[in-house]
Amino acid sequence: MSFKVRIAVSLFGVVALILVAAAFVSNDGDDASPPLSGWMKNFAPTASPAPAPAFGFQDSGLKSLGLADFQGRLVLVNFWATWCGPCIQEMPTLHNLHKNIGGPDFQVIALSEDRKGWPIIAPYLKKNNLGDLPVYHDPGGRALSALGVTGLPTTILFDRDGRELGRLAGIAEWDSDEVLDLMRYYMKPKAP
């Protein structure tokens, strides 16, 4: 083997080792950025999470609540309405997400924008077997306005302290693996 060929083979070997090492480094649990693939490729992380503006909503008993009532949990707020086709399409997947990971660390809030409120919302939930989904009403669209939501469906993710982590405008399959990966990423305790 000539000297030039040996040099080329050696360089090729070094480059190959660098590429393999880079692959291991990038897959070692690097948490620098959230996993955004599949349905979550349109999730737009917030550059500098800041406390959300105050906004309220009502449960089915017309009790007023706010994001602070869910402090300590990662909260996914989904703005929807019974007349919104894409919203209706994604509601079963939100229901599944809630059933899969809802609890002390994670909360789904399906926030209805139906103007007529519970007389429209309650029958829809019953008809579509969504009774376990945490659904609330946004009377007068005050939360929608406070958060600058311009279309339905829109989903906003808040951290345990009520800071916006990011949002997705449009439909998603909320029970997909890529959503679960993203939620797990944000639920993990961050290194000090």
C-alpha cells in the first residue's frame, strides 16, 4: 500500500471514529433541547419562559379556577370548541393522553370556547365518552384573549410554576409517542 493510500485510510478511520463518537454524545441523554418530531415538529418552544398572564376558567359547577390551581404540575391547556372539526378530531387523543400520564405531575385542561357553555359542552362530552377528560369553559374567551390565541385548536404547555414552555397551533395526535416523549422531557427534573 502506498503512503498516500495509507494516509487516506487513516484519515477515513479518524473521521469515522469522530462520527461514531458524535453519535454517542448526541444520544447520551443530552437535554439541551426538547425532542420535536412527528406531531410535535410544529410545537414552538418559548425562548424565555415567563409567568403566564393571569387567566381564569370555570368547571362544570361554574367554580372559577386558574392556572395557579394546578401549580406543581406540568399543564397542557388545549383550546377547543364543539363546532371546530379539527378540535373534535383530536379530543379522543387528549383523553388518552390524560388517561396515560395525568396525575400529580401532569394535567390536561381542555378549555372550551363554546359561547353557550355547559349546555353545549356537557352533552358533547357524554355523547363522545369523554367524561374522564378534564374539561373547563372559558366564558367570553377571556383566557383565549389573555394568552393571545388566534385560532382553534391551539395547545399551550406550562411548567410547574405557570410559565409558558411552548405552544402548538393546529391539530395533533396527543397520545402519540412523540407527544409522550416531549411531555416526559419537560416532566424530568432539571439539573441544578
